[in-house]
Amino acid sequence: MYLQEILEVAIGIVFVWFVVSMFAMTIQEWIATTFKWRANNLEDTIRRMLDDPSFQRGFSGWWQKLWSQAARSKAVAEYESTFAKKFYDHRLIQVLSLPSKKPSYISAGKFTDVVMDMLLTAGTDASIIQSALNKVNENLDLLVSSDQRDAAKQSIAALIELAEHAAQTEKGAEVVEKLRMQVEAFSGKYPATKPLLDALLTLPPPNQPLSSTLQRLSHGILVIGAQNQHLRDSLAPLILHAEKYVGDKELALAKARQNVENWYNETMERLSGVYKRRAQIVAFLVGVLLAILVNIDSVGIIESLWREPTLRLALVARAEAEAAQAKASGQTPQQTESTNPVADLQAKLQDLSIPLGWTVLPKSDPSVSLCKWMPTSIRTDNDRFGFLLPAIESFNDVKLALTGKATLICYTPAVNANETNGFKWLLGILITGGAAAQGAPFWFDLLGKLVNVRSVGVKPEERKPKKE
């Protein structure tokens, strides 16, 4: 039986996959940071929670906005009127990231604080007036003649700014009354806007004063519901029904807050699952790309480890040393701080004496013309598995390559090139990509278990005492 040899080969290939996964995770993290995946996914999810449950950024929408000014303007106008925009404009959210950037993480408590503050603000007279002014502003071109339009836009912009300030004050503050008087003056100056303003301002304040925070929250939901039915339908069961399950009003407020936090946490759990699946796909593609560039053929490496005991034992010793070092530090390696991951990965694997890399046959080599990608069974003995690519050494070679007249060179595997099967090589590359998608922590954990099995279990001094 070859159980010891099989175990050593397993340790060797798992160690290789662990190294590849570290570099793949580094590149994936660069991509995620560059394209702001976390911040964008979080923003899209909050927009679905607060505004449109079917919203999706999508590639098609991005492509339209890239080439169409009208699509860009429409997207900006739609976003400006959303509650997600108000959410991200809140001071508690703005301090979580640098100016002009969105945070990549928002805690459940912070989300609940902002949503409840928006509800409390929405239940004020100032917020009702602000909403009415925004609606009139959207329809101003239809309500005011062209010769008065510019002046009307300036006046209503000043009123909206005053309303935003007033909405942050206590209900009944002097600034709210001042705002009402200025709105009446505006409707008197532009009579066409008066019917719409009057209709919009029929949203109550309630007949009785709002004596408790829970009542103010309930009233805020009703006010917001006039503009956003989806948000009202989402928040009403969480807040309005809290008092039904808890008799005490203070406990009801705490229950309502807990409901909103649970809603956010459950949504973030689903988002985390989606993000991990997408990250695995990207890690697989990055792993395949690294495998092609460095020629990390898992099938070929396994064959080499099986045939060469010296290489196998050297790799096992390196894996055991890496596992022992990580165990001593108490940390699991996940990423590398490399600035040139492809070159550093190739150097690290070559340091392990693993068969990889490419050999470039010179233009004068007669076997270049025999460079093919064929299964072994239908090749001649002189054929080489490899890729024929243009030889580009100068700008003139680039022009020749574009016209199809360039001299071709052959990129062929550096080790055992004449014995390489093209289909088997492709399978080895895909296996390497699939291993990279699992992540470095997965392979490191498996590596530790295999090393323990090879050393015949855990050492006596490391065994945990049995509980009596």
C-alpha cells in the first residue's frame, strides 16, 4: 500500500493550493477595493430597503448611463428624490467615510438611529412643508411661465433650504412659523402653485399633540407613506405593531427599535451570502488567470510529486514548517502584501522546486512549427504542446502581428514539455482555479489536519484533558 506516499502528495498539492489562494485573494481584494464593491452593494441594498425593492444597478443600466447623457440625468434625478439619498446625507452616516465616498459598513444600531431620526423628522410640520415644496419644484416648469421661471426656482430653492433647517428643530419652533408665512407669500406671488401646495399641505399634523416618541414615529410613518408606500409597508409592521405585543410604552419603543435592527441584520446576512458567491466566482477567474500565467497545472504537479520522492518530501517539510509557524503566531495567513503577485507567486513556487512556468522556443528553433495543442493520442513524436504567439520585440513587430505577418514563437510548459497532454493541462488549470475559489483559510485548515495525520495524531503534550 502507498498510504504514506498518497498522504504526502495530498499535503504537497494542498500546500500549493494554499499559496495560490493567498495570491488570488490579494488580487480579488484589490479588485473589490478599486471598484468599491462593498460600498456599492451596501448602497444598493439600502436603496432596496428604503425605496424600490426591485432596484438593481446592473450592467445594462451602467452601460446606458455611460453613453447617454439623458440616462445619466434621469438616474441622478431619481436618486435625488429617494429616501436612500436622505439616509446617506444624514450626519451620522457622512462621518463614517471620507467626503464624496460611501461607507462600506454600517452597523445595525447606526442604521436604526438614522431611520428613526428620519421618521421623527418626517412627523414635523417643517418636513411636511419641505415635501410639498419639493413636489412643487418638480412641476415648476408646468406651473410658472417661462419669464418668471428663473426667479421662482431661486425662491423655492431658498424655501427648501429653510425647510431642511427647520425640519431639524423641535416641532412648533419659530422657524417653522416663519417658513409657513414665506410659503404663503410664495403661493401668493405665483398663484398657479397655490392649488398644489394647498393639496399637499393637507397632510395632517395630528389633531392631538404627540406626547410620546412612539406616537411621533407612527405619525412619521404616515407622513412618509404619502410619498413612499414601500417604506411605509416595511416599517409599519415593525413599529406600529410593537405596542400590541408589549404593553408598556417604553418597552414598546425598545421592541420597535429591536425590530428595525433585526430587519437590517437579516437583510445584511442575505447580502453577505450574495457577496461571498460573487467573490468566489471572481476568485475562480483570478485563480485560472494566475494558473495560466505561471503554468500551475495541478494534474502535472500531482504527477511530479508522485514520481519524485525528493521533491515530495521537500514540499511536505516546507508545508509542516509553514503550519507550525502559523500555529505559533496564532494567526491564519489569508492574504499576501505583494505588489506584484504574479511574479512573486512564480518565485515562491519555484523556490519550492515545483514544476511550473513556460519555456519560450526561439524563432530559429525548428520545433516552433510543430507547436500544437493536441491530445497525446493523435500527436507525432515531434509535436509540442504549447501556444503559438507572435514574437513582439519592437514596434515594427506589433504592426506585423496586426497584419498576421509576424514570426511566431512557441510558449510550451517548462517541464516535461514533450509529454504534456493539452486536455490534461487544461483540466489541471481549471482545478487550480477551483482551488483558489475556496480561499486560503480553507486550505490552511485542511493542511493542518493532514500534517497532524501524517505525524500520527496530536502530540501528547498538545492533547486536551478529558472532561470527567
